[in-house]
Amino acid sequence: AIIQNKLDIDMRKKYKPLLRKYIKTIILTTPNILDEENIQEEVNNIMFGDIELSKEQSNAYRAVMNGESIMITGNAGVGKSMTLRAIIEYIKANYNSAEYGVTSTTGCSALLIKGSTLHSFLKIGLAKESAKQLFNKLSGFNKLRLNKLRILIIDELSMMDKRLFEKISEYLKYVKRLNKPFGGIQLIFSFDMAQLPPVDDSGYCFESPVWNELNLKCFNFTKSFRQADMHFVNILNKLRFGHCTEDIYLELRELIYTEYDDPNIEPMKLFPT
């Protein structure tokens, strides 16, 4: 804390992770400096800028550091995007830009993580052709570029259908010249399968046999950061799976009569399918 207070804001942000790492080293190598419970708490928490990640988020972050392929899932507001941004910052700081891809299945979601669409990054266009044909169409430059790929991040994976999932896996086998799912690269998936489904009717990507071959480490986030009212959170969690009891229905119906102090406030209307 004394060292941090002597740094200006920009320097503090830049060196805080390094400082915390140094402090952890001292704690772990110096007997009796803290009791065991406090040491464990210090080691488990990871900082992203000035924000401390939760235990769930830190575990996912640490798995990426260990080179594991992971999937981050959970309902809205549990910190999936925050964790993904922290992971992206870690990867950018530790890998060459040619070694990783930050992608999403849609343009809007790609903008939120400052990445590109998966189709654009992999140079597969509409991906109508076979995996072999897509690879053969690649320029020599892009073959060399993608061959360097070590980590692939895919956000909003729920919108990727089974057929495309398998095709990309085969495509990357050709790219990496390695007969392993997705060419053996480290994968980081983020999604909520209870949100938008794939447009294609071939099924969800997790229904593919390739999914089980990946041995993904699953992180199902449960702690809500968006809502403090746990009663409301429980209602949302039940509705997420289509479980609407009579009590929930009546409670939500009462909201029709909500009055606002500001006459310009117009409530958003949700039309679930």
C-alpha cells in the first residue's frame, strides 16, 4: 500500500499486477507472515486493473494460465464478459499477436471484446465449402499466419451450430497439420446456452462428438453482479429455463402498475420466445 500510494494513477495501474505477484511471492516464502487462511485468500484472488476477480472468475483465469482449454458459462450478469476481458489482457501481455485470436460469432459481440468475427479471423467467408476446400482456398500468407495460432477465444458460442463447429475443427486440423480436434490449440469458449440458439438446424455445438473430445474444463458462474435483489435473481434463474410458477406470474404482473417519477421513462418490453 505504501509503494502504491507513491505511484501516480497510470503507473499504479501498470505495476499493480506485478506488485501483487511480488507480494504473493514474499507471503508464500516467508513463514508466519500471515496465517494460512489469509495466504489462501490472497493467492486465490486475481486483480484485473483495479477490480478484484471473484473466486469463480480467478479459477477460470488461472486455468487459462495453465494452458487448459475452458468453457465459461452461466446466466446473465455473472461476470462472464469481465472474466473474458481479463483473460484477453493476460494473453495479449504474454503472447505474440499472431499466436492468439479474439473472436465471437457475431459482429456486435465481437466489438464488445475488441475482436473480430470468427469467420473473418479464420478467413472462411460464409463457410459453405468443406473444410478441405476452405483450407485450399487460403492464401499462403494466411496459412502461415494461422499455423502460428496457439489460442482461440470464441465468445457467444451458443450461436454456433453443430455443423459449423465440426467444420472449423477439421479446418484447423489442416491449418495446424495435426490430427487433433481444432488442431490441438487451446480453446476459450464463453456462452450462455439459454440465450440465442444457432440459426442452422443441425443442432447445438455441444451435441457434436467433437465437443467431448476437447476435454474442456467447465466454469459455471453463479454469483450475480448485476442484481443485488436475490429474490429477483432467483425469479430470473427460474424463468431462464422456462419455469414460471403461478406466484412468479402474479408477482411480475403487478409490475404493470409501476409508476415512475420521470414521465419520460418508458419501460422496456420483453417478448421471450
